[in-house]
Amino acid sequence: MPQFPGMLNLALAYHLPAQWPWSLDDGYRHLAQVLTGALTRLDLVAEVGEIADAFCPGRYDLSIKGRKIAGLAQRRRRALDGGQAVLAHACLLVTGDVATPFAALADFEDSFMPGRKWRLEAATTLGAHLGSADVMAGVLDAIRDSLRHNDSPLTSRQQKPGNELIRMSATAEPVAAEISYDDFRKVDVRVGTIVAAEPYPEARRPAYKLTVDFGPEIGEKRSSAQITARYRLDELVGRQVAAVVNFPKKQIGKFMSEVLVLGFPDENGEVVLISPTLGIPNGGRLY
């Protein structure tokens, strides 16, 4: 697989105990789920299945509108304890010129597999579908978020007699690494009042478009919030919320989200907004 600027390599490595019920296809499906979940957060619909006329075709190719954007691979080796060491890897085409390196790859393959042809047009990049100036940063953020919600085979399951699998609580997420107070102060969390809430029917995951007033210094900012399971549009206007106001803007489909409205997950993983118990001036900073 050729490597070039604009390509993102994602590798998931883990150890499976002996007799763990996690097949080769399970490993592919898990990695594909992480990536499709990330692209959903960017309002992109990715399909899983072989694109036969694309480069390095495989059963777990990821594509958008029939054009390949990622290839998946997996290697397993037996561990000393009888289990397996697993490396699941994906090459994701994010930005850049794919035609030149893939033309070279096609010539190389043709030298030892004459007659095997594939179309350069069968591949595309995420940048061709996203309008954000910093596509790579947005994709990385989306993958990190998807990884937090797509547990690994070991953190999401535990084995019982008879190989019966049970789901662990979503509250089992480990405590993050220690930071200093100065690190905490770099995250600017402010209180604001929702002044407008609109449906977002184009979003791949149910969401609302929010306009939040953070007072005269910061002004009104917009945010895409996946809070439809817990809140109706008519009960959001006038509610005070907490949001990070100093993250970079994030392109979500055709919508530019300027702040990150904060919440906690309920028992089903749905967002419950953070709101002060008493009314306070818009723009107040969390400390």
C-alpha cells in the first residue's frame, strides 16, 4: 500500500486470551465499526464491502457512494499463553492526490499480475466530501470519539461459564491521565443560554442545531448537539448550558459547529445536558 501525505493509518492492537470467542471477522467488523462511527459523526455515510475495481480490494473495504476511502487488514499471531496477539489496521484516504501514487501502484502490480486492472476513479478522499479547512484534525477527533464509544473486545465484554458474554456498564470508562491545574485552565468552559433550537434533518445521527448566547464578550455561537433522545426543541430555548468555547470550529456535514455543548451520558449513553441549578450571567467561566 503506498503511503503519502494525507493518508491516515489507524492500528488497533490487543491480546485475546485463549478460547476467547472473537473471530477474524469480529476483528474486521470492530475496526469497520470504529471507522463508520467516526464518519457518521462527520455526517458521512460509509458502506462496508469489497470495491472490486479499486486498489487492494477486500471484503471489508470502506466506501462512500461506491468509491473506496479505506482498506482494512489484520494479522494474528499465537501468544506464549496460548491466546492471540491481534493487529487490525486501516489505511484511510483523508486528503491529497490519490491518482499519482495509485497509478504507480497499478503499474507495479501489472508487472507481476498482467491483466489485473483497477480504476483510479474507484477511490476518493474524505476531503472531497468535507468542506472543512482542516479535514485531518476533524477526522482524528471523530475517530477518537468513536473509539470511546466502540469498546474493545476485552473492555466491552467479560467471559462467563459456557462462553456467555455480558455487556459491561458504560460507566466503566477509566479515569483519564493526571493533568495540572494549568492544563485544566486551558479548556475554556462558559455558561450560555440557548436562544434558538432547530431541527437538523440532514444529520446522519439525530441532532439539533443550537444557537447559544454567551454574553457580550463572546456573543452567540452555534453548535450541533446530539440530544434528541432526551430533549424536545420546544424545551431547549431559554435553558442555560455549559460549553467549551475555545476548541477549533468543527465542520459537521454542511454545518459549522463553533462550540462544544457539554453533557453526561445516562444509562443508555444518551446525553444529559449540564446546566447550573441557579440562573447566572451568560459568559461566566467554569473554575
